[in-house]
Amino acid sequence: MVGGLDFSVVRENLPYFFLGRYPKGPLGGVALTLYLAVVSLVLSFLGGLILGLLSVSRNRLIKWGSTAVIQTIRGMPLLMVIFWMFFLLPAMLGSGMSADWTIITALTLFTSSYMSEIVRAGILGIPKGQMEAAVSTGLSHKQAMTYVILPQALRNMIPSFVNQFVSMIKDTSLAFIVGVSELTHIATQMNNRTMLYPTEIFLFIAVIYFIMCFAFTELSRWLERRSAWRKSI
Amino acid sequence: MIRFEGVHKWFGKLHVLNGINLHVRAGEVVVVCGPSGSGKSTLIRTINELEPIDEGKLFVDGTELSDPKMNINRLRAEIGFVFQQFNLYPHLSVLKNITLAPIKIRNTPPKEAGEQATALLERVGLVDKRDAYPSQLSGGQQQRVAIARGLAMKPKIMLFDEPTSALDPEMIGEVLQVMKDLALSGMTMIVVTHEMGFAREVAHRVIFMDNGTILEEAPPEEFFINPRHERAKQFLKQILSPMH
């Protein structure tokens, strides 16, 4: 008992909170939250990079096309994107994907479009003398982008990336609405079943979310400190 | 080596290059001077097509720049360019700043490229800085590294866009010395600068520009002692004794 709260419901169901019905059933809980977050993180990093590069393309058609896609997705609530994926994809693909992949696709699309803006701003933020110097040595535009502009831009983007990813870790909680048994889903389930301990349950998962986000932020700070040229400035 | 034939360029309504005719021979050192906004930077930036020209013909090393078959990247590798703001890559060490282009373009093995870069650093007197990052160097040192980087592709032409204008006065000398050595080695050079001492000592020809046109073109001794154009006289007076 802590201040009138009874955490025994949490204690007794710890494996369920962390792993869901695994190993007897599918993976759930914190593990599934992390899985969704990490897979979406990797995919939306790539997606954001590609969309961002397209949006600074020198070809106007590509530039406008990608900007239109980005603006459309950015103009929708994430929940809408999830619903779209959930109802639209099965209609389009026939049987459709697993609920997990529906969420991953939705999160990836959504986060990629935000990330692409970070990438775009990062690239445009590099002084134009860098590109000029690189192409003056005979590097192609693409090579200059790869070896000179992007390495600098990506390092400048780290804080914004982290911001975006932390918010994505929390966004995985929206998966509960389509029945994916990640942490929030399990917490709601548990709460519906017991009815007596909502404070304890939701306090507990709040702490878990906080720990995940905090750990990720610290990890990225450490990565940032490691880049030698930043140290030297 | 470089030939401008009736070259024009506009920035919007501004006529930055107005009928430029100029021929620079191999091994020649040409200094371009003139008031700010006269088009001198634009002039040398057209040579490696950092600024494309709008009208006229421009031949560099036997190729015409507007030729659709021309490979601009290959041509640029033959032309070293040194900027006023150095523009070294801040995320790469001095050595990697120099070796990037040879490794990526010519597929020079990194070890060999490193040796060549070290030799270039020796030439500009900065061997001990090979592993430093640009931000750890003074302005003069950065500019010397930039010159070494410009030389890494073994170019036939070196272009300098006000290479000493962003430097503290005590660092100008070391950069000019490197440029002078380069000129004496027979490099074809076009230098936009207000360093009249350098022009007098090193240049074969001085070009004075104003309002997008070449007003005067003469050997330095003639240009400094007896400028023909009124605008050039004024300019020289201002630059040689700015207080009057």
C-alpha cells in the first residue's frame, strides 16, 4: 500500500503488462509497444529521409508531388490515419495485414511526413557554400549531398529527430483503439476487468512510458556527445 | 585556356555581366579588381558554372560550357576554386577535406590519397594539422587548407574569389605567399582580390571591372602607374589610401 493505493493488481500481473500473453499467446504489453516503436522508428527514419530529399529535389514535379503528400498527411490527426489504414488497406489489398503492421504503417506514414520536414529544414540549413565547395571539386550533386551535406544536416537534426521519436513512442498507445494489445490496451483491459484500481494501473503505465522516453532521450544525448567535430566547436 | 566571347548574365533585372570578352592563356596569372557589385565574383563563378551564363560563349580548357554533351563534373575537377569564406567541410578532418574528391571521383586508394594530401599540406605548411578539424584552425590556416583541397584533383586552373577578404590582417600574408608559390609553379590563375601588392608582384595582367563590364585590361606596372579610365583612377586612389 502506497498512500492508500494498492499496487498488488500491478504486481500480480507484471508478466502480463510486460509481455502480454506471450509465450502462450502473441507478444503484447511493453514488449509490443517497444516493438511497434522501434520498427516504426527505423522505417520512418528511412521514410522521412527519402521524403525530405524528394522535397528538396531540383525537379519541380518531384518536389511538388512529395510536398503534397507530406502536407496531406500532416493535415490529418494520427487517429484518422490509423482508421484509414485499418479500414482502407484491407479493402485495397483483399485480406489485409495484421493489426500490428497496420499500426506500423500508419505510424510510419505519419511520422515520416513530420520527419521529412525536419530533414528538409536540416538540408536547407547547411550554408550553400558547402554545396558549392563540394561540386567545385568535381563531386556530383548526389555525391555532395551524400558526403558533405547530409552528414552535417543529420547531426544537426538529432535533437528534432529525438523529439519526434519520443512523441512516436507515446503515439503507439493509439494502437489500443484497433485492438492491438500493446501497453495501453492491456492497461485498459485490466482496468475493465478489475474496475477497482484505475489510478494504480494508469499511474504504473505512465511511469513505464516515462522511463522508455527518458531512456531514449538519454541514449540520443550520448550519441550526440560522441560526434567529434561538435566537441571541437 | 579560358575564353569569354560576348558573355552576358542577368540576376533578375540586374545586368551583372555585360558583354565580357576575355582570354586567359595557360600559365597566366590574372588579377580581377573593381568596386563591389561590379561583377568580378560572378565572372569567375561562371568559369566552373557555379553561375550559368545567359548569353554568349564561354570556353574552358577546350570545351564550350553550353555544350549539352559537356560533363560539368569532369570539367569542375580540372578547376580548383577557393572561396572567400573557405567553405571547408566542418565534419571532416583537414586530411579528409582534401582526400574526399580524389577518393570519390578518381577512386584513388585512401592510402595514396592520404600521401598526396600530406604532400599538399606540406606545400601550404600545415602538415601538423592533418588530423585537426577546420574549427580548430585560424582563418589563414583554413584558407591554406582550402587551397590544398582545391589542388587535390591536380587542376589545370585555380580560381580565387577574394581569398583574403575574410581574414584578419596578420593572416593575409601567409595565404598570399602560398598563392604566390603556386603562381610561380606555372599554374593558370584568376584571382579576384584587392591585394594590390599581390597584383603588382605576381600578376601578368590586371583587369578592372565596373558595372558588369571590363573597363581596363593591362599589365600591372601600366595599370598602377597610368590607369586610363577615370573610374579606375578613383578606385585605385580609394584602395591605396582609403582615408582620402
